[in-house]
Amino acid sequence: RNFTYNETKRDIREQNRISLFLAKKSIKVNRKKLCDQCNY
């Protein structure tokens, strides 16, 4: 099935949202790890 232009755009936006969310999550995790190391 062919994607319409709008569907493709929406798909890309959704992908960006997800990867942004994951990036923020991993930044938080990394920051926490750094803080844990600082406490030693």
C-alpha cells in the first residue's frame, strides 16, 4: 500500500518523538550514573 504524504510525515514525527523520548531517558540514566560515581 502506498503511503500518502501526510501519513509519512506523521510517521516521521512519531519516530522523532520516540527517539527524543529515549534520548532524554538515557541522558537521565547517564546523569544518575555520573552522580553515583561522584558519591564514592
